[in-house]
Amino acid sequence: MESYYCCVLPDFCYDKGMNTINKEQIPFDAVSSVSFTDSQAPEAFPPHWHNAAEFTLALKDGCRYRIGNVLYELNAGDVLLVWPQQVHETVRVPKDGAVFIQFAASILENNLDLVSLSGFLFDCHHLSARTDPKLTKLIADKIYEIRDIHNSADPLAETGCKLSIYQILMAVGNHVIDARKDDPLFTQSAGTGQRYIHSACTYISENYAENLTQAQVAEKVGLSTFYFSKLFKQYMHVSFPAYLSGIRVKKAAALLLDENLTITECAFMAGFQSTTAFNKAFHDITGYAPRDYRKLYR
């Protein structure tokens, strides 16, 4: 059965224009939430998006990809980072020219320090082996490590793969922070700003089922509503209401798997104040009506 994951770390959040672009549902296999692709990597693939992150290692020169409206040409050893819900396209890749891993957004969203940096992480796409040899080699080594663990009979293969993914994310996170160390706007706000956002995300994750407002969260972390809204959008690349809705949809998706609960009960337990708002948010983010989702993943 195809695994499902709901992203609450969107690049642009859900965009109505994405209705015209194919959404890919990725069938994670035995190692839950992680997929490795080598010889099956397509030489071309049309614009699409999915709720997983996708990290590609180029094995040959001339690998061309597009993320949004930006074209990237990778040479051997380069790495391309596609984050959850980013529209991307494989323009042209030589045969056996690349390998890639895909992993569920939950691996990112379960760590609030990564969540609070996501607005900066999601702007990082192309890592060059020429200019960042140490970082790209580390990522390449970890990708092959994930392949070996993924294909092993190790009963702890899932944990091993996720550990390697977190090591990649740590390295990329430090790279992003180092790249901005000379930006006065970033250095002035990075420490305190990230702490505010981290506290806000923690509070949201613990109180999403309540009738939570942006003003309440702002007051909780000690900021004005106006400044909190601006800071949240800067770090998260998504508005507070959209982020909260994503959290609630994820929780509701898990609740829907319990057939002892009605759909209405799932909606209110996840924090939605009406079934109308729940149905709309659930469809916008997952592409399914709650009832259809329950039937599909029964």
C-alpha cells in the first residue's frame, strides 16, 4: 500500500496554480518514509510536485533540472536539493547520470530547529562539488550509505536511513547559516528570531487542537501580533494560518485511519472549528476529500 505523508513545511504553501501541475504520490517501500533510486532514475520528467523532499546526486556532467522557474545544470558530484511541495522538472539527464533519495516531510517537521530554519533551507538548491567539495562529498557518502542500509536486512534499517538523512540536514543547515553570516539582517535576527519561531512552533504543536489564534501565540512568545506575523512569514515562508492548518490536517489524516471515529470527530479533535473549513483545508493540502482519503488508505 502506498505510504502517505502530509507536509506542513511548504515552500510557497499550497498554491492554487499547482492544481495544473501533476502531484506525485511516492510509494515508499519496506523502509518507511525513505526511498532510494539509482538505475531507475528518469532521463526526463515533466513538472510535478510532491510532499517529500528529494536530494539528487549527479554522476555525470550535463544533468539539467528546473525548480520553479530556475534552471540548474549539474556536473558530476554536484547535489540538487528539492524541498517539499516545490514544483520541479527533470529537463535532461544522461543515462545512469544521477541517483536520488526521497524522504517524507515528517522527517523535517519532527525537528523544530529545522522547522524554524525552513524559510532559509528551502532557498538552498544547488550545491557545487567545485565550490563546496567537502559538503557535496559528505552528502554523496550519506546517499550511498542510505542505499546500503535501505537494501540491507537490518531490522533497524529505517532508523539507520533517517540518521543518515539527519546528518545531511545538519550539514546543509550549517552551510546555510555559514553562507549568511556576513548578512547583517540575518545575523541580527537569526539567533533571537529563530528562538521566537522555535518557541511558537512548540506551542502550536502542543495546542493545535484548541481554538488557537495568531494573537495568542504572539503573546505567548512575547511579541506583538504584527511583528510575530512578519517574523513567522520570514522564517517559515508561509503564513501562520496556513501553517496551523497544515498541522491540523496532518493530525486529522492520522485520526481518519481510526474507523471508530466519525469524520466530524476527526475534524474537531484536530482543531478545526467547522467541517466546512476542515473539508476545504484537507482537500487543498492532500488533494483528497477526507472521506475519499479514508477509503483509499483503509
